Amino acid sequence: MGISSSWKPNWRKRTIRKELLEKNGIDAFVPSKIPGYRIAPCCNDYGGVRQRWLVIESEGRKESDFKQLEKRLTKKYTQAQSQLRKLCQQEFACGEDAFNAGKLLESQLPFHQLTNIEVIEYGQHRGRGRPRKDSQPT
């Protein structure tokens, strides 16, 4: 009896660890004899069969995951800055449209939040060519 190569157990690993932490907390893990690893025994019913699981936590894996998360957040931050810069350069018909565009951008950013959204209205000269010295923007 073998396991096919299309079998992907990663989703199950994450849910078992999450369930274990929710039930017992971080105290469920005890240090192992191998440095850098902690283990936690767990019983589970999967597919109608009672199973004993051993959840292993690695300090090296945790550090690697944190580095990867930090890299991903940095990338998302630069993307958010770029989107905000583009939004600031865009012209809108009225202040409400600009505010709604800011709120829409905020809803599209999963890890970041826009605070103190401020709409600044700039006047613009009508017509072609250079404006007169005494003309006021509208």
C-alpha cells in the first residue's frame, strides 16, 4: 500500500496544529531530545478512524516562515505605496469621487490600512495656452 504523488497533506497538517493550539495552547508542546524541536502528542478521528498524531514544531522552520512572511509583507507594502502614488496623481471630478477611490484602494489592500484620508482640491485654469497673470484658477 502506497501514497500517490498527488496526495497533498499540507492543509491537514496546518489544521491539526491549529486545532491542537486552540485546545491546549502553547503548553501542549514539550522540548524534544533533539535541540530546536518541540513535540506534542494528539489524538484525532480522521475518516472514522481514531488516530494518534505527533505534531512537531521546528525553530528553524518557524524562523524561515517568519522571514518569508516579512519578505511578503515588504513586497505588499511597496505595491501599496505604488498604488497610492498612482491614486494621488489621478484627477477626480469632485472630492467625493476622490474619497471613494481612496476607500476602494483601502479595501483592496489585505495587509495595510489607509488612515487620515484627506482630499485636497486644486484649482485649474480653463482654456488653452498660458494663463494671464491676473486670472484665478477655478
